[in-house]
Amino acid sequence: MAMNMDGSKPIDLRDALFDAVHAMASKDPRVIFITADMGSWSLTRFREHLPGQFINIGISEQNMIGVAAGLALEGKRVFVYAIIPFLVLRCLEQIKVDLCMMNLPVTLIGGGPGLCYASDGPTHHAIEDVSVMRALPGMTIYNPCDQYAAQAAVRQAFDQQGPVYIRLDKGRYDIIHKPDAAFEDGVISLKSGAGLLIIGTGIMTQQALKIAEMLRPAACGVGIADLFRISPLPCRKLLDLIKKSTHIITLEEHVITGGIGSAISELLADNNLNIPLRRIGIADVYCSQYGCRECMRKSVGLDDVSIKNNIVKWIGAANC
């Protein structure tokens, strides 16, 4: 696992993000954090240090959105946190009516994307949230892949004048970006290549880098891009990368319907670009198996070997 610039080990993505909110709240009393009975080490510290800016609203997510909207109307900068199925899907009407229609600056932090909560079954999997949130006018979506991207998502969300959704994974992951990376661009090129371009998002960007190494023996000129901001899509930056490529792969732990693969398809169509695209994600099916996350990924073809074989089969080792 890669180390931080100061030699320390990476921290959990949740703690990195919550620490960034805590630091912001320490300087600005307008910042309010609301959780639906969710916890972590960083949130415990937040509650102890800033009790007047922390609300545990209990298991009442729909009510949480209404409270957040009311606080935002009174000039507060509100961050709310719950796991994705109960934040996005259970609260969709409230997010649409209370936040998007009034364009309120509330940041929704959705924990556990994709198959993160694998052992809890399909009720806790978050495989359609990007499709849903992309359809809401005015919603900005960030999907950080490492701790610095998670912290950048907080900074950018704070500066937004409308609603924001941050798709937040949990766990310690390799440091991919520098602290001062150009996150404001929305997409960051991690590896240049004149042939295949793999566009990842969230921790699937971590996997994209592994896949590029696996393809190296086949002399693959693989480029890697991290799609940090899913919506609004950073079209100009993406087009600069796409036009240098012969083939494109999108990689996401999400159903392929409406995810980043759909977003890139729309970008290609809107700009009359005839570049072959293959979307790699979860097929149009709910995952009814139970097990660890890696086991679940393998069952839906998102493990390293399956992805590599998918790519080679599509474009051929000779053309890779």
C-alpha cells in the first residue's frame, strides 16, 4: 500500500472526509453535520469537539433531508451522512423536492457504494445510485478514489451553491493523487497512453491501475483517467483525453445502465465521435449472493482477472 507524502500510512476514506468537514466546521459555525445514527472514529471526535454543530437524527433519513433543507434555508452549510440505499433511494422524493427544486447547498454523503456492504445482501448494495442522482437537475456528484480526493470533495462541496452528492467508500486505499492535484478539473489523467483509455471512478480507479499493469506484458499502451466528478461531466477535459485514444473502457462498481459508461456514451454521441467504447460494470441484475466484497466482485465479473480477460477478448491481445 502506498504511503503518504510524509511517510504515514493512508487513512480510511471516511475518516479523511469527516476530518475535512471537522476542520471546516471548527472555523465556520455555519457548518452542521447530521447523521442517521451512523458512526466512525472521526464522527465521535466531531460530536465531542463540536456538539452544537452535530446532530444524530436517528434512523429517520427522510426527516433528515427535511431538517437539512430547513437549516440550509437559514444560512447553514449542511452535510448529511447515511448509507447509500437509505440516503438516496429511501429519500429520493425529499432530495428532489426539498433540495434540488430549491437548489439548496446541502451535501449528501452516501456511504458504502457498489458492493461495499456485500455480506448484507442486495438491500444494502448501492449499484444504482449514480443513475438515480445523475437524473436530478442541479445535482453535483463526486466519487473520490483516495483520501486526498475525499478531502477535495468536501472543499468543492462547500463552495457549491446547490446540492452535492459524495459517493464515499470505506477502507484504506493506495494514495493515487497528490494533495494539490487539479481536482477542480473533474477528471485527472493518471497514466498516458496512445491506444486504450480506461476511465475509472471511485475505488475502481485503483483497480484500473492494476489492470494496466496486468496488460503490460501484452504491450498495451493503456491510459488511465480518474473520473472524480461524475456530474456535471467534465466534458472538455474528457474530450481531450478521449480524442487521443483508439478504444475506451469505462470501469465502475455500479450497474452499467445510467452509470459513467452511459455518461461517456452520451458524450461521444453528442460530439459525433466514433470511438469504440466498452462499458464494464454490473449487468442488469441484483446480486443475490452473500459473501465478501471480492467474492461478490468475482461473481459479477469485476475481479482483476475477469476485467483483464474482458478487455483482451474485446480488442484482442495483438491490438491491445
